[in-house]
Amino acid sequence: MTTLDQPKTKPRQPVLTTSLPGPKSAEIMQRDAAELSTSYMRPYPFVPDHGEGVWLTDPDGNTMLDFFAGIAVSTTGYAHPHVVDSVTAQMKKFAHVCLTDYPQEITTRLAERLVRHIEKPGEKWRVFFGNSGAEAVEAAIKLARNHTGRSHIISTLGSFHGRTYGAITLTGSKTKYKAGFGPLLPNVTHIPYPNPFRPPLGSTPETCGDAVLAYLETLFKTVIPPQEVAAFIIEPMQGEGGYIVPPAGFLAKLRRMADQHGFLLIFDEVQAGMGRTGELFSFQHPAVGEAVQPDIVTLAKGIASGLPLSAMLAKESVMTWAPGSHGSTFGGNPVAAAAAHATLDLLEGVVKHPGCGDSLMRNAAEVGAYILAELRKMQAEFAFIGDVRGEGLFIGIEFVGPDGSPDGKLRDAASQAMFERGLLNLDCGESVIRVSPPLILTREDAQTGVEIMREALRSLS
Ligand SMILES: Cc1ncc(COP(=O)(O)O)c(C=O)c1O
């Protein structure tokens, strides 16, 4: 039986025993509201208590199907036995010594494994480990400036790169991330992201990539001396900004421009990377065209199935900073590294997950194709779905008003209707719902999710 065959057993369904939140969850939510930072948002009244596979259960016994994976993090779902075994074995050896000062075989081996997916003959890469996506981005900014001796960084509108000072400066998705926090990093410029559904600068879906690069060339002639640009940072498929795939060939043209002006190309793969699109890195997906090599890659989120770990990969020729110039107490923690090894085992198919074919990467491609096809049928049924896009299990559904403009209110109503039917989901962009489930999602569980989405959308129309 291939992954795409019709399931033979009745798919598992969410279980809603109480209205949400139930009494135990409500009590925890009340304590949470009293004690935790006021910056946290609580868009859904769900309190996870334990998980199994792609299912999360609250203390009142309500079980939800997870289509957001803690924002594209829980690659192998919850309590995956291979991850649990790997982490437990490392915990029994040691939990921390500090990678900045002492080499550790498990982390060395993880670096070897990661660079194998990017190195080309004659081009060696190296790895710096941190704990979060923002830390990987900070490391990338520091390395780019340190290596080039230049200061300016170009980023894109709609991007999200994290919450630390450098990372929020580069972020271009929402001003609320920056309001009241300035001054931010100097010498950062944002240009539009080539979004084929909403082509910027008066362009078309086909020409939006060229329009963006022409705009940047204009900036280089008028306001930013290109010889002062250290790097261009971009998500090869944009996450928080709306799950957007740029036109094929754009990244190759950007690569040529970077070479012409001598700045580095940083691909932020924190959200779209680690197998989610069906390729380990989204920039290697054929949908973005000819494969191009960046100079620096940032990874986090799905790398360790929920344990805090990030990596900044850089060409050896670029990683020229001096010993002691950058480091981290916890970065590259061996327990997180153990989780990353187990995650890679499943992604690469060294260890197989029942019902998910040869590897989780292939599974992401196949189950993602099924969900995309079903969502495109819904797009034909509901006029308020303006666009369905993505690759693998990196999928965006854009909600539009009658005039085609983004309809965030309708998106919120759809998201709520899905949640009330037992599907955990999350918004992004102005009016998009992202579908970013764990990569162990089987065809059967995907079908359950698709049916919930269809029913929720019908309830709106
Ligand atoms: C593309 C991208 N880069 C960086 C980050 C920041 O990661 P973290 O929240 O782990 O710092 C995120 C988080 O959403 C992201 O999507």
C-alpha cells in the first residue's frame, strides 16, 4: 500500500468532551494569566497536557489534531519513541558541558550530518550551534559583518527572523514586533518579497522577482553603496509573512547579484527547512528553480523535534571569525543534539515511521500533495479562498474579500471554526492560515484534517 492509497481503517477523530476550555484547563489559564509575561498571546483556549503522534490532549480529556506543530517545530510529533530513546540515552551520559570550550562527539557528528546535505565537491561548510532561530540569525549577521568588513544588511518585507535586536531589525512582517523597542540596528534596508499572488511594484506573477531585483539595483545607485552591503537575508520560502513560494529562478538571479556586488547570501531556513517542504532545505526544492548555494544558512524550529537547538551553517571560506569571537553557554547542547540525530534518522529514512513510507521527507512531499489537492478543490468551492500555495507540509491558505483584498477577519473566523472542530491551526500573513503539521502526519490523519477544514469553511459560507 502506498501512502496515497485510500485508508482501510476509519481514521481517528478529535475528541471534544467539554467545551473549550474545560474546567481544569480554565484553572490553568487563570493562573497563567496571573503569572506569565503580558507579552504572551492566548488566541485559543487549549492547554496541552500530553501528546502522542499528531494528537494533543488537554487535562480535561479533549484531544485535538495538530496542524501547526508548535509553529513548524514538532517534526516527529509528540513523544516519538525514537526521539525519547535518543534523548534519554544522552541524559544518562551528560546533559551539558559547554560546546564553546569542549568538543563533544554527538555534536561533531551532528555538524557532519548537516553539512553533508549542503556541501558540494571542493566547498566545505562549518556549523555554529545556538538555541533558537533568533540566535542563529544573530550569528549570521555577526559573521557576515565580521567576514566582509561591511555593515549594511538587506532584508525583505513580510519576513520574520526572530525577536532579538538584530533579528527584529531584519524582520519585516509586523510593526508590533518593533514598536517601543528602538533604536534598532542601523544600516538595514527592506525590499519587497517577490510574492506571485500579490506581485509588488506593479509587476506580474511572472515578473515579480525581476521587479524586486531591479528595485534593489535602483537602491544601489541611489541610496545604498553596494560595496557597503555585507549580506542579503531571505527566507527561500517565506513563513510568517504568508507561506509564500517565490517565482522559480528568483534565487538564482539573486545569487548572481550577490556575486556581482560581493555581498553574502543568507538563507533563513528556520521555518521552511528541516524537511518540511519535502527537501531538507526549501532552497533545494525544484519549485524555486535552479538550485543555488547560499553562503550562510540558518536552521532551528524543526531541527530537534521540540528541543531548543539552532544551527548557523556557513561556507568554510566565510567562517573566518577568530576563536572566542562568538559562542554560547547552552548552544549545541548534547541532549538537543541527540533529539536532532533522532529527527534526522526519521527525516532521512534511516529509521522508518509506521504509515509514513520510506522517510519523513518523502512523507511530507506525498501527504502535502494530497492536502494541497484537497485545498484546491475547496478553493474552487469557496470564493473567499483566494490562493492555496506551498510545497510539502508548508502550505498557506489565503482568505480574500469580494474585491480580492486580504480578509483577515474571515481568516480568523475560519481558524476559529477549525479549532472548534478539533483542529489546531495558526494564522500568518495578513489573511492566511498556515498548514504546518508534524511530518509524521499519515494520509489517514491528513484526511481527517481536510474534512474538518472543509466542514469549517462550509459553516462560514
Ligand atoms: C524564518 C524564521 N527565522 C527566525 C525565526 C526565529 O526563531 P525563534 O523564535 O526560535 O527565535 C523564526 C520564528 O518563527 C522564523 O520563522
